Amino acid sequence: MSDLKPLEIVKELDKYIIGQNNAKRFVAIALRNRWRRQHVPKVLRDEIAPKNIILIGPTGVGKTEIARRLSKLTDSPFHKVEASKFTEVGYVGRDVESMIRDLVELTVNSVKSAEQEAVKEKAREIAEEKVLDLLLPKTPAPPSIKEENLNLLPDASSANDVSKSFSTREKLRKMLREKKLDDRYVDLDVSERTMPMVEIFSNVGMEELGISFKDMMGGFLPKNTKKRKVKVCEAMEILGQEEAQSLVDMDKVVKEAIEKVEQSGIIFLDEIDKIVGKDGGHGPDVSREGVQRDLLPLVEGSVVNTKYGPVKTDHVLFIASGAFHTTKPSDLIPELQGRFPIRVELNSLGYKEFIKILVEPKNALLLQYTALLKTEGIDITFEDDAVEEIAKIAQEVNDMTENIGARRLHTLMECLLEDILFEAPDIETKKVIIDGNHVREKLKDIKDDEDLSRYIL
């Protein structure tokens, strides 16, 4: 991520998302600013606040897809949450601070996995020795016995036994590395910990405690070991994982994870329009406005207690998105509006964009269906006029019913290929061509019946 320029970030997003150039540009600038901030003088570094973004646009135009692709593109801690899952403290629902706790948890696991990968080779060597111990217990003698030391052993036969044992162990090691022993069974002590089923009911929820009850109880409960008969290859895997975990310094992992979250964490807050009250002051709108008030300290910068320690949110970047069908961004409480200075409007998708979505992206819809049917040995081809017809019908149905953007294409493709997908294993003709006429015939009756299309398309 540190090497990617804004132009390169946009090019990466272009591979999966059609159009929405403004949104891509602003997101790319925000990400690059994280890198720039790390290189300014330390005096200024803490003063530079992240410029949070609101993506505004109807459903199905690419808001969430931008978030998904960003999470794969950047090595920054990233967490996507839906605002509708949160409610004001005191109401039934998740506490807004839990999004920071989740982000820290994800980052700790990510850093821990990276550390385990770094010590994987060393862990494998230790696991190998333990498996050899199971196959052939170690002798008390050193691995190499010099001629002059043989007379120190009780008798010559003992010396020969030790030499043979060492020789056998080395032969077993060679066979183990060549995977010739993978199907042999060994007895392995596997640790397992049973947790008691405990429910805690509280109006503030477990998240308010800032600790994991299971982790707390886990320290008091003894580890139970169970002897299992497993294959050598499985024993290598189990022991390798155990050794990798024991080799990782968790204090270092936690410290690095918290620093990453504080300096380059990103939270994508989806469906932010769902916490906007239309009139406010009565009914569920009270709780919605309460979520905004609870969210405000996080966006402004505060300290959140997690089970790994306190985490500052001053430099966490928040990217929010919402359709704002029945509300406006200006309906947010003024303080929260001020914390989202960049607002980007995403364009509705039409006929031309649908054609591109069907064929151009790396994960294009037609490529997905082609790959799915290829598993059945069927070679399906979509003619140009078929692609145009699908795009045309998608736009017409969106205009006629609810506009759900590119998601309409998924529904149309399922209806169009329903018979082929069902009969694929038994179809004798392995080459199928879909043209414009086939699309019109298959979807005509549904599209023309407006009442039916509302439910099916």
C-alpha cells in the first residue's frame, strides 16, 4: 500500500468497479494521505486529522464494492460494519465502540498470523523432532559418538545399540521429509479446553466490560489433554501449529496491532442513512439519533477500552456510505456532519454501465457463469446482442420497479440460465450459445407482466 500512488489505487479499483471515478479518486487520496502523514515532521503528525468521507448514492452502484476492494488492496487494518446494527446505549443492540474492538481483534489476528508464518520453518523443525520421538523414542546418548568415547559406555553392545538407534532415527527423518510415513498412525496428546455455557444478561451488554468473559474464565480452567490416534501428516500439522503459537511473542503482536489500528485503521460504516431520524424526538428516531451521538466521540477521537488495552481513535479513517433515499446527509446531527468533510455522490448505473459490468471487470458476471458451467463440461458463449439485451432489460426493470442498480443483473442472469443450470449435468450438447433472441424469449413474459416482474425480477 505504501508504494501505491493515487493513480495506481484508482487503476486497481477500475479492475473491479465500473465508473464512479470521483469516489475512487477521493478514496485514493484519503489512503495516500495516511502514508503522507507518516512522513511529515513529528510535531505536525498528531495535528493532521483524517478527512472522513461519505459516499452518497442509490443501492447497487458500487459503494460497498469499493470498501471490499479497498480491504484487499490495503495492508491497513480494515473493518466494514453496518450502522443499522448499532443502537444507543441502553437500547437492545450493539454498542458503537464494539466496531473499534472488532477492528483491534481482526488486526491482532492478522499480525499474529504473519508472525506465525515467519516462524513456520522453525516450528516445523521442532514438530519434526516431536514426531520422531513418537515414532522412535530418543536415546540418552548424544547424536554423534566418537570412536574414543565408545569405551566410556558400559559395553560394546550398548555403543552399537546407540549408533543403530541414531541411524534409525535419521532414516526415519529422511522418510518423514519424503512423506513416506504420512499414512502411519501415532498416538498424540491433543489439548482441548471445554468452556462452560454461561449467559450474561445486562442492559449495557458484554461489550461494555471491555474484556472477554471466555478469556477470563479460560485462565482458571485447566487444559485437558486427550490421546488421539492420528496420521503422521496430521500430527505434523497439529504440532507445527502449537509450536508456531508458542514461538510468537504475543506482547509484541498486541503492541504492533494497536499501533497499526491507531495510525492507519480504516472503518467502513455502511448504511449510515439508517441511523438518520426523519423528524426526530419520538419513537425509534430517539435511538437513531442516540447512535449518532455515541458515534461522534469515536469519529472526533477518543480512547476505547479493549481487552488488549486502550486504543485511541484520533487517526482512524471513517468512510461512510448511504443511499439517502428518504433522508439527506444534512439530516445528520451537525457535529457529525462536520466530521465528514468530504462528500461524494455516486452516479446511478444505466445501459452502458451494465454492458461493461457484464464483461469488463476481472470478476465479470458472465465470466463467473462461464466458469461455473465449465465444471460440468459445458462451454457457454454469450453473443454481443445477448449482452446488450440483458443490459437493456436490466435498465427497463430498474426504471419500472425499484432501482437496485447492478444487483438487477444477478437476478436476470439467474432467471435467464435457470434451465441450463438445473439440467447441466445431463445436457448432451456441451456447447451452448446464448443470443439476443434467446434472452428476449426467456425474459419477455416476466418483463411485460409488471406485477410479476416486481416479484421475480
